[in-house]
Amino acid sequence: MAINNGRQDADQVLQLELNELKREYERLRDEKVRADRDVETLNRQLEDCRAQAEQEYGSSDPQELRALLEQRRKENERLVAEYRRHLEAVRSGLEAVEQAEARAGEPDQGRQGAL
């Protein structure tokens, strides 16, 4: 009987381990299914982004897109500098007009005495 009891205990231990391994397998299988689904979704999104880049910028190559971005940044810097110079010219012109108006509004010292 002791031998039978020992064998039953060993069988129960094996059964418990087998059940645990099955649960682990199912968990890993579910995780793989989710990962595969995520990869599929991300691949679709990547293809959508590539198509959008092709449509908007004429390329989906990362190096070409970086070069285009750098080119556009330089163009923006140039345009901002040009706009800044334009505003400075407008501001200077406005100050000149205001000064001229201020001088025109001041009474002429020489003319006042002649009146």
C-alpha cells in the first residue's frame, strides 16, 4: 500500500505540473495571437503612412524625407528672416511718418514772431 500511495502522490504531482504547463501554454498562445494581431495592425499602419508620404511628399524613403524636412526648415528660416526684415522696414517707415507728423504739428519759431 505504501508503494501505491507513493505512486499516486507522484501521479498527482505530475498531473498538477501538467495542468500548470497547459495553463502556461494557453497563456503564451494567447499572447502570440495578440502579438501577431498587433504586428498585422502595425504593418497596415506603416503601409498607410508610406502611402501618405508618397502622396504628400513624393517619397516614403526615410533619408529622402529627412533631406526634404531639412530643406523645408531652411526655407522657413529664410522666409522668417525675410518677413522680419520687411516688418523692420515697415516699422522704420512708420516711425519716420510719425516723426514727420510730429514736426509738422510743432509751431515754427520763426513764423510765430512774424505774425
